[in-house]
Amino acid sequence: MPGIALERLTGEALGAAIDDLARLRIAVFREWPYLYDGDLAYESRYLAAYAREPDSVLVAAVHDGRVVGASTGLPLITQGTAFQALFREHGHDPVRVFYFGESVLLPAFRGQGIGVRFFEAREAWARSLERFDLAAFCGVARPGDPPRRPAGHVPLDTFWEKRGFSRADGMVASLSWQDLDEDAPSDKPMQFWTKPLSR
């Protein structure tokens, strides 16, 4: 789409974009399959970890001066011990893993190749740090045939496979959040996908 620029933000510039990313996460993750009932104050606290970590990255898609999409990444070792333990159990050193966080993009800007560029930019950043062997991310796994799934929904599995990622069998973590139709947070299974950075 004409007028879309991708900006790679780190350090102070990343910190200045946290509020924009928080609003994007709340808007996009309300959609299937996350159905996330987000809170701006919580989001800002959660995302502050990216600003504190010098090796984190935020790739922002900017249209007419407005952030319409964003994608993040940071070393897995900065994440919770449960994530680290899961990778150790499957033979990976967490210190050598670069974790891809969210990729969020407003609906009007999808289908223009921005998602592909998000992956490329994060991989390039991880490789530039010269100490990571593996890229990894996780996505929510809604079991069975949930009635809330929209008609015509296409999972992103094929898109991720085209980026060189493979579903990591047995590598399922748990994260908790409150769905739009829930009264309280509940645990959700998160399936990991991985890619050797040598590819």
C-alpha cells in the first residue's frame, strides 16, 4: 500500500512508541482467535519490558504519521521461567533463542505484504546481534471447533510455514487473559513455532 513506511525502533524510540503498541494490541487482539478484553494500563506495564531490554526491537508500520501496525521481538531469556524451562526440556538453550512477540496490524492494511516484512525485519535484527541460533514465537491454540470462530477464518499456519517456521511438537505453554465473554482470566494454551536462524 502506498504511504506505508516500516521503522525499526530500539532504545528510547521504542519506549516512546509503547502507548501506540498498547492501543494496537487491544484493538487487534479483540479479534478471533485471542478475543482479548484488554486494558491500557496493564498493556503499558507489560510492554515496558521491551523498553528496558537493550536488545529488543519494535518494527512499526506507519501510514500518514500514524502507527497502524507493529511487531516486536526480544531475547527469550527476558521472558518468564516457564518459557525458558520449556525450551530447555526440548534441548534448546534459552540464551540462544530470540523470541518474537506480537505482530498486530489494523484490518485496512492487511494483505499488502506488511506481515512478511515484519518477519524479515525481526529476523534481520536477531541475526545482527550474532548470538542467537533460533527464532521462536507462540500463538493461541483454540481446541476443537469453537463456536466463536468466525465463518471463513483462515489460520496463519501456512503463512508461518512460508516464513520458514515449523510447529514445535510438544512445545505448548500457558498464558492467562480474560476473553471478551469471560468474567475472569483463564489459562490459554500457546503453541510454539520455531525457525533456525541459519536459514
